[in-house]
Amino acid sequence: MATAEHPPFVQSVDRAFGILERMAEAGGVMGLSELAEQLDLPTPTLHRLIRTLVARGYVRQLPSRKYALGTRLIRLGEVASQLTGNWARPLLAELVAKLGETANMATLDGDMVAYVAQVPSPHPMRMFTEVGRRVFAHSTGVGKAILASLPEAQVRTIVGRTGLPAQTGRTITDVDALLSELSAIRERGFAVDDGEQELGVRCYAVVVPNASVHTAISISGPGIRVDPALGDKAVPLLQAAAERLAAELAVPESD
């Protein structure tokens, strides 16, 4: 019987979502045998789940016989991102009121980072990124904060697919240099984009711990205002805000 401590649990639903999540982590395309091995599922069970997901449009089969995430997920993701952004906006507005600079929220979207919410600075000269824009993870504060929260093997897989294109002359374009930077981020607890995505712009970012989707928040603006002194003030506020977000975005534990 379900109780408050032990809510109803439907194994087939849990397994179906496990398939979708594992495919997303792998870049969206996987073979059946690979899925069976990684999820430790019997092949007949996996076949039934995959056929159901294909019939619903959440997965499609490619000519190569591999399976890819389906287009029906796009609408779900768009609505979920919009709702998450709407919910987070008041918290971002608090950061803007305290720091005077643009506050952002972004999530890992496949191998890229997508901005899901932003509250702009009141200054005439300010940072603006369109909500919904997708950017490379290695060249942004939010992206590096998220990458620093991932296992090294997953980081290597992501950048192996995307490459490390230079957005400016300050962008990290070497894998070992990026891994070293991510290690430093983990140690100090925040990431900095110092003109790596756009020259003259500096960003301080922190990851939202234990979020169901890898998420980070940041403040950004012209480097002449968003200097190390402002960073010293911003980081504790960002970390406190991230903890508040984590309480809402964390994955609930299951037995």
C-alpha cells in the first residue's frame, strides 16, 4: 500500500523514463544492445518499452536500426523550460536588485547549454541573451559550471561531439586545459567566463546542486562593472539562490 513515505511506484514508467534519460545523456541516439547493457534490462522488456515510446512519438527508429529521441519531446521540453523559467524569474530578479547586473538561468540541453530565464540589468549598457538561445558549454560561465558537475568521461564525450570552437581569442580550445579549469571550478565553487563567449563581458556562475536537469545560474555584464570585487559579492548570493532552486529542482529519492 502506498504511504507518504512510500508513494506509488510504476516500474514500467520508471524504466521508460530511464531509457529517455540515458539516450539524452548519450547525445540522443543509441542502439538497442547498448541500451540493454547500460540499463541492465532484459531485451524483451526493452523491446516492449521501446515499441511503446516509438508508437507515442517519443522515440524514432533510424535507418541504421538505432533509436533516436523523437520530436514529440520538443514540445514537452519547451513547456517545461517556460514554466521553470517563469518560476525562477522572481529569484533572478532578487539577484538583479542586489547586484545591479543581468541574472541568467540555463540548463544542459543535449550537448549544448540553453538559456531558460533571464532578468536584465537596469543599466543602459547591459548583457542580454535571448531566452531559448543555445550556446557551447565550454565558453560560458553557466556551461562551465555545469560541466564541472559532470564526470570527466561525460565531459570528454560532450566536447568530443561538439569540439571546442573559439568564440573569442580567450576561449579555452584545448581539452586538457578545459579539464584543468573544471577542476579549479569544483575547488572554488563557481565558474567565471572572462570574455570567453563575448569580449568585454564577464560572468560569474554556479551550478544548482542535485537538479533533475543540469542547471546553473549566473550574473553577467560588462567587465568594467562585473569585476572581481563584484564577483566576491555575487558568488555567495548566487550560491544561496542555487540552494533555494535546488530544493525545488532536486530529483526525489526512490526506494
